[in-house]
Amino acid sequence: MAGIISPSPTALYFTSNVGGRRLKAVSWAGKSVSGNVIRRRNFRIAAEVKFVNAEEAKQLIAEEGYSVVDVRDKTQFERAHIKSCSHIPLFIYNEDNDIGTIIKRTVHNNFSGLFFGLPFTKMNPEFLKSVRNEFSQDRKLLIVCQEGLRSAAAANRLEEAGYENIACVTSGLQSVKPGTFESVGSTELQNAGKAGLITIQGKISAVLGTVLVCAYLFIQFFPDQAEKLFPPS
């Protein structure tokens, strides 16, 4: 019975470039029935994650059959998302009620939530399972988020899980020009990350700017009326 391995739940990886792919070594540590530690190393070829701009991403969808997976939180997804994409968030709302989480959520909501409209989230424990339920490992997936960080993290997890045809939009949907993708929602894709007081301040600034420009033009074109309305002190 010696030689039977009980793999540990974690694996050590290193990679080296082999053309457009990577050679990945996976080291497993386990114990035989006799109690001796046995290590085994397996090798497999893994694809590089493609990082593309918005136009290249559009081409991947139209010409190469990539499916779009949006990994943003529910709030940003509902504001705007690419039509016919799949929504599988990498992070979900953290509604845990232990004392530590309550304190962190309160601090977050009074700062990031208030100013930037960002929800308090935690890693989605069902992320990989949800992707596997919807897509086989040979499917071509374009992973998108708002800034590009979550999509890169999600792509790395999927690559480690055996998905070999993965692409991400560099800098995320915030870099997408209006009209690049057919979208659904109340705003443009590049603005879906904007909310909270930052958005309100932006609207106030736009209104004040418009008022000042109109006042300037009024003074320039109607100086006599402007002098009556705004007499010099």
C-alpha cells in the first residue's frame, strides 16, 4: 500500500515561457500509508492570459467566439454592462454580522461607500464553481471588470483551474469608449464605477461651470445690460 498519495489542498507553482504558452510545474505533498512524506511533480502546458484593449476585445467576441464574463459587483453591473454577458462576481456583498465585520462595514460605508459608492464586499466562495457550471474548460472567455484588477485576478484563478483561453480588457471598462460595445443600463460602461458624493460633486461642478460660461458670454455680447445687472462697486 506504500506509495498511495493524499494530496495537500495547496500546490506550489512555477512557470517558464515556452512560446505563447507556459510550462507549469505542480508539486504535490502527501503521505503514504506508512506515514512517509512523498512529493510528486507534474508538468502541464498552460496558456498565457491575453491582455487586450477594447477594440481587440470586440474583435475576439465577433471573430473568435469569446464569451464575456463580467466579474464586477452587482451594483456596478446593474449600472451598465455589455449586452448578453454572464455576470459571475469575483466579490459579493459582505453581510456577515460578526463584530469585526460590522465595524469594518461601518467604517467602509462612512468613507468609500459614502464618497465613491463602493459596496462592502468579500471574495465570492462560489466563483469557480459558478464559472464551471456555465462554461467548460475549452470555452474562450473574455473577463471584464471596471478597472482591470478584478478581471486579472479572476483570470489567474481560472487559468490555475485549467481554463486555457482567457483574455482581459487592460484597464477595464473604464477605458472603453462609448459605443464600442452594445450595453445595457442607466449609464455608459466607463462611468459604471462612479457613484456616491463624487458623482454629486461632479454634477454640481458641471452646473456651476455652465452658469459661469453663460455669465461670461452674456457680459461679452451684452455689455450694457450686464453693467445694469452687475454695476461696478
